[in-house]
Amino acid sequence: MYRCAKCGESNRAISNIGLQCDKCGSRIFVKERPNIRKVLKSD
């Protein structure tokens, strides 16, 4: 899932050619990552 950096519209299908937001026309996208906290165990 990718989010437009300008308007925040979510886009699911991204192709390598012709990246463009359907809502605002921006070509900058941010990959949405889950907000998960990772805990590492030390020895």
C-alpha cells in the first residue's frame, strides 16, 4: 500500500511506468508501514 505524499490518498496498485496520484497528480509516494514495535532479546 502506498500513500501520496502531497494529498495523503492511498493507492494500492503502483506500476513502474507513469506513477501518478489519481486525486492530485503528484508523483511522490510513501510506502505505508505498520506501526509495530519490535523487541530484541539480548544475551
